[in-house]
Amino acid sequence: MVMWSLQNLMITLYVALSCVRSAAGLIHASGYEGGEGKVVCPYGEGYESYEKYLCKNECSNDDVLITTTSAKKNRYSISDDKHSRVFTATISDLSLVDAGKYWCGVTRTGKDFYTEVKLEVGQDNCCDKSTKIQSYEGSSGSISCPYVSSKYQDNLKYICRGNKPSTCQETAIITSDNKQNGQFRLADDKALGKFTVTITSLMLNNSGSYLCGVRVNSGLDIFSAFELEVKEWCCVKSNKMSSIVGHPAAIQCPYPPQHRDNRKFLCKGDHRNNCTDMVTHQSRFTLQDDVSSSSFLVLITELKVGDAGTYWCGSDSQWTVANYTRIQLSVVFPQQTSTVISTIPAVEPVESQSTQIPGKQSKDAALFKPVVAIVPALLLTLTFALVMVYKYKCFKVRAGANIKENKTMATITEEVIAGADFYENQGVAYSKQRTSKQQSACQLYDDAEQDSVYQNFTTTDDIYCNQVYANRR
């Protein structure tokens, strides 16, 4: 009896284990560290109302992680789509230790129905190597993403910014299902096993990290990393030149030898993205290509004032910096015209309408300045001299009075009367006789009187001078 019971137990365990191992197919699930892992479990018709669950290891009671009777438990949640006959178990906040084998279970009478699940958990950063790409603003840049195996030819391809594989597909800029999105364009070359994403009209904010992704239906997607650097047009070759209005001008533009068969052009505009091709729009501009020197020459006939400005010449439609030259052209007028214009500001204001002799005006001014300075000084000196003479006359009168103070009043009166008669007779004689000698003597006397303004003559000297003059008469 005991032996029979043990045999039944062994058979039951064998049947149970065989049911687990013989589960229909193998379900692959994947996720990234810190993200979510979704396990999608299909079941057969007729089990819509049965309990479903996700378990691990041997699926004992302690190994059951979540059931449909309790929709959420810790990091696990479950939902049942009875119409599609699929239930989905989600594990959040994944870690690397969550990777391994799981079971999708359906509770039945007697024995449950199981399907094996293999869960992969990857690190949420990519990659060990990153391809660096450099380009310049305004040009185009291409990112080439290989997927090698032909089994991925029909799988979804996409590209996203950043280096987080867990969210790359959700935040994809462009996919193989939608091959054009603004400045991004995707082309899949299945024969070569790679797809290429082209970015047109690059801007500085296009710089950064990118991930190319290929969706894998049974596991983690395949990624390759790229680092795009968009540079400014700060270091483009730049030349300056000037030419004369009405004369011809020549602009020389070098190009790489490998561009010998490329179309060459010269365009005018402040910015390379908005410039006009002058060779095709102006008959005065002609282009001559010199293959031997890897350069071309643009000739301008009859240069005009409006030709001044910024020009761009090159041979690369992708606007690669090394293949372009910027020319700053300035125009000048003929020499005689520019000379006339330059002398206009030098004309000084005319103060007089009279004709000026060169050099004379400056000499007159030089002579006039000392005269102006001397006149006030001379007037001051003369005024001082007159004051001194006046004081001197007063002093003589006082001195004469002191000399004669011991004489009697009668004698003084007599001398004064005699002196008055003398002066009166002098005036009559002088008026009646005008001989050369008298004039000479009078002139000498007058000159002597003027020259001796500052000499100390006394009244006696004056009387003596008058007596001499009277005797000569």
C-alpha cells in the first residue's frame, strides 16, 4: 500500500514537472536597468476567466510574484486582455539580478498551464565605443548605422538623441517606418546591412550624442553610438581685395584637386546660405577654370560701386569649410577723383574778399602783434612823463620862492615886473622879426627844453636863457 502511494506521488510529480517543461514555446522578455520589463503571456481559448500569474524558479507558493486576483504587488503588476487572450506582467525598477527564467502560469483544476520566460536585463547606457563625426553649420552630416546580420533587414530601425537605450525607441527622431522628419532623412541599404541618417542644414544645437537602434523581437535591441560635433564657420579662409570703379577685376578661387570635375561657382551675399550665383546672373562675370593650378578665376568687367561686398567661391555643394574661400571686395574711385574729394575738407574759411599774397598775411600778422602790444605801453609811459613834468614845474616854483625869501618885497616885485616885461618884449620881438638865426635860436631853445624834461633846471637858468636870447636880438 505504501509502495503504491509512493508510486502515485512520483507519477504526479513527473506529470507536473513534464507539464512545466513541455510548455508551449519560449517567451523572450527584456528591459534595461532602472526601467521596466514586460512579460507578455498568451493563453488558449476557454481560459479567459481563469486566474493567471507570474512565478519564478519552481513556482511554489513562495515563488509566485503576482496574480490577476491582486493587480499590483511591490514592483510587480499584471493585466489581463481577455479579448486577445493575453495577460501582461510588468516588473518595474529592473536590476541586473532580475535577469533569468520566469514562468507564465494559468491556474487549472488538477495541473496548471505553464509557459517558460527568459528575461534579459541590460545596462541603460551605450556604448563602449562611440563614433565621432564633425561637420559645420549650414552643411549636411550623415550617420551610418550598421546592423550586419541579414535577419534584421525587415526589423524596425530608428535613431534618437542621447545614450539611454531604455527610452530610445520611444523618443526616436526618425524611424524606418517614417523616413522623413524635418531636416532628418533615413535611407536603409539592406544589401550592405546598414541604414544612413542624413541631417541637412546643420545647426550648432544639432551637436550631441546619438544612438542608432535596430529592434530585436526576442531580446534587447542592437545599438551603436555616435557623437556629432557641429562647428561654426569661424575658420573659413578669408581674403580681402580692392579694385577701381570702371576697371576690370579678377577673383581667384583655389579648390582641392579631387574637385576638378565639380561645378565651380562664385556667389555674393553676407551669408553663404543666402547668396546669389554671380556667374549665372551677371553677364559681366565670367568664370575660367585652370585645372593645372587647381583654381578658377572669375573676371569682372567694368567694376561698379554696387559690386562691393562679400563673395563666396567654392567647388563643394556640401559647403565643406576647407573647400571654400570668402572674399571681401571693396571698390575705390579713380585717383584724380579721390584726390579732389580728399582735399575738400582742407579748405579754410575766407575772412576777406581781397586777394591775399602767400606769406604776406602771416608777416603782417607777425608785425601787427608787437605793435598792438607796444602801443598801450607807450601811452602809459607818456602819461607818466606828463605827470612828472607837471610835478617838476611845481617843484621849480617852490624852489625859486625859497631862494628869494631874504630879498625885500620891493626887490621881488621889481624882478617880477622886469621878468614880465622881458617875456612881453620877447613875444613882440619874435613876432616882428623872423630871421633864420632867430628861428634857429628859438628852435635850439625849444629842443633843449624838450630834451631836458628830467634835468634839474632852476629858475635862474631859465632867466639866463632868456637874457641871452634878448641880447642876441
